[in-house]
Amino acid sequence: MKRTIATGLSIWKRRGFLWPFRLLKRAAVCRLRGIPRGLIAEPSQACHGCCAGCPTAVNPAMLEPGLLHRWLSASPAEPVTIHFNGKHSDPLASPLLKDLALAARKHSSMLSISTIGLGLAPGQESLPFDRWIFSLPASNEASWNEVRGNSRFGEALANIETVRQTGAAMVEVVLTLWRPSWRDGDEFRRLAAHRGWAHIHTAFGRYDPSGQHVGRVENLALEAPDCPYFLDAGGSVRLKRQSGGCPLAGCLFLDAKGILRPCPFTGDESPHIGEPSVDSWRTARKWTEQKNGRGYPACEWCP
Ligand code: SF4
Ligand code: SF4
């Protein structure tokens, strides 16, 4: 809740006096029409992370700004928030990011981006995002190298600074805890104080059953007492506690191919729609019940 209020106040300062009224109007229309108020969009299937063990996507799809615009124009209720995020990918890898941001900003009241912070191209720091979320997998060079298998910690710090220097958006830095970095919390808080990061957060890395990305089982912070996962007698990853509903019940996910899905973690085994239309949004709104009931295979690993 504190993060939401801080974000709201920061955006209000930048977007002007009428911004909260427009936001409340959009939220009311979404509620009235039963459409989730958030959309997570994947700009690109590519990633500049170059982590050891992560396969490079061959011919990665890039979300076309025109297709994003068609989806948003077809919706019976424009989303309150649009968030650019990756799924085994990173938004900064899209050469179309500027046009995507402009299209998204036109159709929403809050526009944010999550990134690993590598490969920031000149000019991307000034794109019209209200909020940047940088996800670091470690708070020092040594644990970074162990998680990612490369030594680009300094590049990520420099890119955070480049975005902060614009003063045009709220910047939040998240430490994602993995096996090599689960003890990095105190150091991360010292780093944040030293660098003047006002908004920080710590979260455990999510298990990725595909086994090819950083979220594979050997990277999970299973030794940390409050890690949400454990290994059962057969060596399979399990959640210690099944949370209540779906943490993303209020959002839908549009992937880089322009396919609408319940969330970034569900795949083709779960419902998905490829054609933008009013009926597609009406079908998608019915997924909320199944999401809250944790009825999709991917929900098994959702903390
Ligand atoms: S593991 Fe994740 S951050 Fe690293 S290259 Fe692959 S998709 Fe990018
Ligand atoms: S995996 Fe299931 S519980 Fe997790 S965000 Fe997706 S729908 Fe919700």
C-alpha cells in the first residue's frame, strides 16, 4: 500500500492537477464493465541480459505499436495502468519501445516498466514512463556474477543512474533474492542509501519450471528461512504456503506476439486469445474467477 501511495503522489506531481480525476474515471469504467484495470504488455521476446545458460531467442517477436493500439482501442474500458514487462525477455530489447510507450500512455493513466537494466539505448531513459522498476539479482559484483554468469553489475548501476538523472519518473530498485544473493539484503539497503535510491523493495525470485532461465531450481534461495519454496522428498519444487487468490487478479497480459493471456506465467495450455475485439476482452474478463481459484497449471508455483 505504501508503494502504491508513493507512486500515486509521484505521478500526480508530474501529470498535473486533473490526473487523479481521470484515473478515477477510468477505474470506475473498468469496474462497471468488469474489465481488469491493469494490462501487462511484453514489448519484446528478446533480452540483453546474456545470462549463462539462458538460450538466446531465435527471431524474437516484437510487439507492434499498431497491434497494441488495436487491442487498447477494442477494449470496452481502457486500463488504468499499463506495465511493460518481460517473460524470459526484457522490454529494453525492443527497438519499438518509444512508439509502444506513446501508444500505451495515450490509453492509460499510469505507465510503468520493469527491466533488468542492461542494454539501455541512448534516449530510452527519457521515454514517457511514470515509473521505472529496476530488478537487480544481487547487491554486489560477486553474487551478481554467480547468478547471471557475467560481470555487468556496474552497467546496471550506471543505467539506473542515467534514468534517475532525468528526474522525469519515479525510480524503484528491487533486489530479487536468489541462492547466491539471499544474504544481500543489508548490503542492498546500504547501497541504496549510498546511491540515494528512495524507493526499494526485496522479493524472492520466482521458480521457472522451464529450467532454462535464472529461475531454474539450482538458483532458488532455498536456504533462506523465508523463501516461499522447498524441495519435496522427490526433489520437486513446492510452495511452502498456497497464498489466497491470484496476485495479478486485476491484470491481463499481452505478449510480444499480441496474444492476450491471463498473466505472464501461463502458457498455451491455459486460455489465450489472438484477435483484438470487444468480444475478446469480454471473454478475458471471465478468466478472473479461474485465476483467483488458482486453476491454471502455472499457479502451482505462484507465491
Ligand atoms: S535469464 Fe532472464 S535476464 Fe538473463 S538473459 Fe535470460 S531472460 Fe534475460
Ligand atoms: S500463475 Fe496463477 S496465481 Fe499466479 S499470477 Fe498467474 S493466474 Fe495468478
